[in-house]
Amino acid sequence: MCGIIAYAGSEPVTPILVSGLRTLEYRGYDSAGIGVQNGDGKSAVTRALGVDDLAEAVSGQDWNGGAEPTVGIAHTRWATHGGVTIPNAHPHTSAEGRVAVVHNGIVENYIALRTELSDAGYLFSSETDTEVIAHLIARRVESGESLAAAVRCAARRIQGASSFVATSAAEPGVIVGVRLGNAGGIVVGIGDGFNLLASDVLAILPHTDLVVYLRSGEMASITASGAEYSDLSGMVLERSPARISRNFEAAARGEYPHFMAKEIAEQPEAVSSAMRRRVDFENGVVDLPELPYTDDEIRLIDRVILSGMGTSLHSCMYGAQMIEAVTGIPAQAENASELRYRSTSLNERTLVISVTQSGETADTLAAMDLATQSGAKQIALVEAEGTQATLVADGTLYLGAGQEIGVASTKTMMCSLTVLYQLAVYLGIHRGTLSAKRAIKLVSDLSRLPGLIAEMIDDDDHCEQLAHDRLGDKRHLLYLGRGALHPVAMEGALKMKELAYIHAEGYPAGEMKHGPIALISDDMPTVALAPQGALYDKMVGNINEVKARGGEVIALATYGDTTMPGLTDEVLWVPEAPEWIVPMITLIPMQQLAYHTSVALGHNPDKPRNLAKSVTVE
């Protein structure tokens, strides 16, 4: 989603802001801009349609009579209101340029506010909702209020989830940031003689590892010498910085051509991290001390809802099947954007498991709010520490994937599946529905996962060949899977859409004859997930139905399968593995096929068009 970086200190500000924007590019954006305080009582604003163009535009600029400004704000925008144009890029300023604002989120009542401000004589130069914030703040500053008070007043006027950062020429050296709802976070970076605000801790890490995460309804006012915190009523808050341990250098691509290739390769290490300190392989036990529930409370759960969006929803689909199989509790996966608007029967006997890798996904957070109102128990699976989802949930299970720069999720999904697997075993043990013998077997199976993933990653050449030889000229693909492989088929289709811009659909294989079979042709290959298992014969039947209609089939099959080579056009092999591990290792070729097809078509798999890493607006 949109990215924010702001700096108050004594160092030259433009290199810091440009560097911060480069760090935030992975979130997805379509324009960028910088606003710095100068010596003539205004904010000098430069905008461009890319960070490279912006860096070139600000290089060598002479603000403040040659003295480098030390206070500035910058932004990468992902368009919601108004097209991708220079005038719509942030920062936005008041008519005189004395107030500058960068903003993430949506001002839902911006039309009414824009009308009110226009009637009062304020002029608008963009199509965005953000510009109303600049004018709301300016109106209060013009009446003699402090920047913090003006921001507080503007925050109370706007509706919808937003985070924004503002400066005012009336208060040189001051930057104020506020968080409202779940439109992405604001992180305060505490330095020695400088302070920062950012929407992502990665932009702060090059400068300091001391941070404060703002909660909804909180504000931070920073200068070079300090930071002050308050709520929207003006009450002063005491916030102590925490030291974070994430390693910025891990974001470097190293020997890999793309971050996505690096992150696919990091999955064995990532899942090992996701199991660290949780799984006792020797005794067949899973321990999740992050969860606050007693055994009696777990036994009272009579329904499990798993909620997520996109890749996280596919993780939920897998998790629902495994939790139901292991614990006997009815479990279902729900699209968070639908769950949040539905009348549900959630209650204190319901466990809601929210999967949101960023911890800031707007629809998932809204569904969590619904669960809170219903009195349901809540667990969040997230990667980022201190994010909104962690503040709402009763307990948080961190994924442990590490930094993921590629916009399309790879290792974070693998870690989501790994943590959901552990959660299913944990609930089964503490509910008393999983025997010690079965628990030991499931834990032993999980111990094989890093090695099996590594084996799959090493066998990448065939995926690359298929991408070049068979998929690069196709415009449609069908992915079929059954059982716990159905969500993997959906994820494979999603990855192909995201990265290669090829229309692809993932279906439960039994659904094929209820419509999709009409599309079968030599121009629409089918990727059939058909490893050995209880539903293998059913998949063979589906493949025969595709072949009978002239369709091309790429099958994923278990090593040693003698049927698939003669039945299908191509076979991608997977090693023999336990039932609930098979979907995880099958995920690898789904990622590799999409990655290599994207590269073959000349696309950048790290930055798919129109996509954002963290979707913080509805």
C-alpha cells in the first residue's frame, strides 16, 4: 500500500527520504513525492511517477539558500481517488503551501468536506481525498492553533481508516503523525539527535532500532530532539520505545535475480524459524505459550472461523480442513471482506483465527472487530510485530518468515501453513481429541518439511523449462485440486495472475464438469494437482475428462507414479510425503511456475502491476 517516511534532524534530509522511499517501493505504488520545509515559509514539494524520477528531480535542488533542510516528509502513492498523475501525487499542501500532508487510507466523507472547504474559499488542485486533510489543518493553523491541535481537529472530522503525517511552516522543525483505524501503521523511530515517522519499520531500520508503534487514535509529534504522544482528546500518553531485531541487510537480493527467487529459496529456513521454540520433535509436543486459553476453554469451542484475504485466505482454507480433521471442531474459511458485512452467529464459543501477514489488512481487521463485538475468542497469525491485528487478538502467532520484499507472498504463505498445522495439533492435544501416538506422528511429519521443501526448490529446472516452452504463449490456465490441494490450486492460479498477467482459475476438481469444462481447449492448459493420496483415483478421472476434450495437462505427481507420464503432457514430480505436508511442498512448483513465466514474459515478478504488498483500504 502507500508508503510514508518523515525525518526531523540535523542530517541532509532529501537523501534520507529518497532512501526511505526506495525501501518502501516493495509495497507497490504508482507515484511518489517529497515535501521539505524551506526558508520562505512554505513546503517545497517535488512529485514524480517513480522514485527514480523523483530522486533525479530533487538531486542538486537548492532549498533554503543552500542549507540542506532538516525536516521533510515523503510518500509513495497507490491511487484510490483520482488517476495516476503528478497533481494527484503526495505530498498535498494548503493553497499557500504552508501545510503539507502525506496520507495512507481513504477519507470516506471527503466529498462533504471538499464541498464545505470549497464554499469557504479553499482551492483544490487535485482529485484526491487527501487534499481535504491539508486544508482542514491549514484552516485551524490559520486561526492560531498549534500543528498538533490542528491535526487532532482534522482527525476528528474525517471518517474512515487513515494514517497521515503533516508539517506546518508556522512550526519549523515539527512533524505530526496520526493513526485512525486500520489504514496501515505509523511507526516512530527514535534516534540520537533525530527522529522519524514511517509506515513501515523497514524504512526506519537503517537509522535506528528503537521504535514506537502508534495505536488507532494516537498521535506522535516529533522534532530532532524528541517525540511526544497524545490521543485525539489531547491527553498526553507515555510510550516507551522497543528495540526491534529485524535485520535490514536480509532484504538485499544477494545472488538472486529477483527478491521473489530469493524468498522462494528461503522457505526451508523460514519454516524452521516458524517451528522454533514451538515444536518439541523429541516428545511429539507443540507448545504455543502465546495463546491464553486453558484446556477447559479450548474444549468449550464449538466452531472455528478462519478469516483472510487473497493468499492468506488460501492458507485459511488449508487450516480449516486440517483443524476440523484433527480436532473434530467444525471449521470453515471465510473471506474477510464478506465476513465483516455478514450477520453471523459468532459467540464466546467461537474461535476466530485471522491470517494477515502484514497485520494491517483492512478487511481482516474489520472482521476481527466484528468478532470482538460478538465475544469470540481470537488468534492472529501475522509476520509484523506490533501491528493492529496483534493489538486486537487474544494471542498472536508470529509467522517467523522474515522480511518479504516481493509483493506476491511466497514464504509468508508457507509459514502461515506451517503455523496453522502447529495450531491444529496444539488444539487437538489440548482438546483431548488427538491421541499421543497421532500427535507424535504429526509432529514427526512436520520435522520433514524443511528438507522436503529444499528438495523441491532444488528441482526447479523443469518449472523454468515449462514456463518458457509451454506457458509463455498461453492466455488462460485452469488449476485443479481436491481436498487440501484445492486451496493450493487456487494459490497457483492467483500467483499466475499476479505475476504473469495470465488469466488463471483455481477450482476443486469435482467442480470442473459444472461449467469450466466448457473452456477446455488446446489454448487452455490444465494444471492438475494429482499426488498419491486418498483422492488420487478421482483426479485421474478428472484428467481423463480433460484429455478427452483435447486439453493439455501438466500434472503434479508423486515420484514413481507410472500412470501420469502416459496420461498427461508434462509431469512435475513431488516426493512422497505425509498427507498434510503434501499441500505445502506442492506449493513450491506453483510459485516457481508463476515466477518463471513472469520472467519469460519480461515482467518484474517483484513488483506486479496494480498490486500492493499490504492492502490497508477496502
